[in-house]
Amino acid sequence: MTVDEQKSLLSLLLMAAFADGGKSEVERAHVRGVVESLGTTEVPMAGLLQDVLLKKVDLAQCAARLGSPELRALAFELAVGVIDADGLRNDAESRFLASLGAALR
């Protein structure tokens, strides 16, 4: 996975964590776990967080940067994991996943 693909994937996960407009420590911890498991030491998480919160990146851009069907499937499954980490899925999160699924094809 290239650094650009890592940035896109992690941006999508941050978008998933904020999809409901709330702040969940459980979802944040899940994102941190994914970051650790991927070993993405070259990706500046603080910068990605800033870009996501300030809407400098969008879902379609990030999805388009994932070059293979396997990476797109991974991004979707990891986003589902982030959203479901707190045991709650609301309408906003369901809409986010539907949009993400469409963008990832």
C-alpha cells in the first residue's frame, strides 16, 4: 500500500468516526488500533485529522485513490468496524456507509 493509499484509507476511517457528528472514544481507539496494525508510521495523523475536520478532503477523492478492489474492500470493512465499534449505528452512519460503498464501487 502506498503512502497516498494509506492517507486515503485513514482519512475514510476518520470520516467514518465522525459520520454521526459525535465524538466516541471507542471509535477513536478503533482507528488508533487500525493505524498501529497497518504500521503507517509515514502518515501524519494530526494532519489527516485536520484535513477531515476542515473538509479539505472528501469521500469521493479518497475512494478514488484506492487503486485495487482489495484496498477498496479493506477500506469499507474497516469503516464498518469503526462505526460499529461503539455498538451503535445511527441513520447518519448508515448513510455514510451507503455513500462510501457507492464511491468504492
